[in-house]
Amino acid sequence: MSAKRRRALSLMERLRGLDIDEVKRDMADLRRQMTALKEGREDLRERLKRERLVSSPEAQPYIAAFVQSVTAEMRRIEAKMLEIEPQLIRYENQLRELYREQKVYETVRVKDLRDEQREHARREQQEIEEMTILRWNR
């Protein structure tokens, strides 16, 4: 194989690396969103626990409305988390596939380089043997 082919394989390897970086950034954004949602949900749970402890009879209607509101917000957060989860799985699969492709390009490029080096060493050894035979025959 030629150096031109190795350069093309190297280019494809770098392009896959760029694709991998892009997917990693997108995954990081989704994970940040997921973390923020989980933290928000936990904060709501803590607030709900604290606010439920108010025992004054006048506050009961307000507390009931607050509990309903917090519960609805927690459901919304959990629904959003359920939307994000399949996207994360899709990105993980895409990332795995891109890494696999990048590794294939790298393996072929390295094998090609190794084969060329072996061939060069074999030719060099053959030339040395020819020179030795020529000197011996003089």
C-alpha cells in the first residue's frame, strides 16, 4: 500500500476523532441536563418534606396546593428525564460505533505501515546479500 493510502486512512481516523468529540460534547450537555434535573427533583423532595411539617390549620389549604404543585413539577422533571435517557443511550451507541470505525482505520493504517517497513527491510537485506555474493564472486 502507498503512503497516499495511509494519509487517507489517517485523515479518516482524524475525522472520526472529530465526530467522537462532537458526540462527547452532546452527551456531556445531556448529562449536565440530567444532573440538573436530578438535583432539582431532590431539592423539591426536600422542600416538600420541610413544608409538610407545618401544622397550623390555617396553612392546610396552602400546603395542599403546594404539595400538588410540587408533585406536578416532580412529574414534569421525571418526564423530561425519561425523554433524555433514550437520547443518552443513542449517543452511547453512536460513540461506540465511531470508536470502532476509528480503530479499524488505525489498525489498517498501522498494519500497512508495518508491512511496508518489513518489505523495505526485506529488500534491503536482499540488496546486502546480492552485494555480498558479488564481492564473493570477484
